[in-house]
Amino acid sequence: MNVQELDRLMSEAINDADLMGAEIPTIDLYLEQILQLVAEKNQEGSAISDRTLTKNMINNYSKDGLITPIKGKKYTKEQIVQMLVVYSLKNTLSIDEIKRAMEGIYAKEDYSGEKLICAYDKAMAIKQAQKHRCPEMVRQIMSSEDLDPENGEDYFVALLAVASLSAYFRNMAEVMLEEYPLPPSEEERKAREKEEKKERKAKKKAAEAAEKATEGTE
């Protein structure tokens, strides 16, 4: 394989298309409408990778708590973006890891559907803007290590090097996830509420004592 053919393969490998928030209707959609919307967007990219979103996948996302509970038979724009976030992570992280990330964002006090959509759009925009760095990195490896893609052994070495980079990025994502704050457990939540109640009671008692002391000096 020559350099031009390798460049073509790398370009196809990263030529995917992501559905952005602005492309999702503001009205609630049925499941089949969502699947069609995603399928049409995927057709804009190459078919080199499996990017099919299926009914079973969405049902599993719902069962695993990755998508907020649906009311009726239609999904809101927020729920569709929740699907897309999981969809974008499923080839890198396990379902349990994705669930941890989703629970972390849902647990934020200022969480809202609008903020989730904004975060998703920003991440996808960064992804698209940085696409070119991936094949450039491979070319740099080939050049710096004097690897010839037409040489079978060199091609194998390059393949191993690219695979190792993929493993490194996954490891970094896992390390970042480990530091991502989890929502408090039920026990922790109850303990915090108990402590807050105790603090309010103490403040009330102190205020009453201060009021009585003021009345005594009058």
C-alpha cells in the first residue's frame, strides 16, 4: 500500500457525521423518526464503521437509566441528545462507565436539558475540528520512524503503533472518568439532609437567644 492509498483509508476512517442540536426538531419525536433522523445523518459520512442506532440500543439505554424516563411514546429533544451522547461513547467506554458519566452530569445542581445540548454540541464541534490531527499523527509516526507503508513489516509496525495510541486515549478517558464526581448515594444524601437540618436548628436557636438578649437590655 502506498502513501496515497493510506491517506485515503485514514480519511475514510474519520469521515463520520454527527447530528447536532440545531438539526434536532424541537417537537417530540417517535422512536422511528429518531432512527430515521440519525440514519440520514450517518449517510453523509463514510460507511467504514458501524454507526447504526437501533431500537434495541435505545431500549437498552432506557433500561440502564442512561436516558431519563419517557412519557408516552415520544422522546423530547433532551432525551434524543442523551441518546446521542451514549451513542458517541459506546465504542470507547463500557455501559457502566457511560452510566457513571451520565449520572455525574445529571446530578449537577444546575443541570438542564439546554446545558446538556450545549455541552454535546461543543464536544462534537471540537471532534470535527480536530479530525485532521488523527491522520497527521499517523503520517508523523510514519515519517519520524522512517516507515514505508509499501513494506509489509513497516505497515505492521505502524498498525501496532496506531492501535497503542487508541489504547492510550481510552486509558486517559477512564482515568478522567474515575475523577468525575458521582452523585451522592441515598445514605450520603440523607446524612447531608440531617446535617443541614441540624445546622438550621442551631441557627434558629442562636437567633432566638440573640433576640431574647436584645429584649433583656431594653
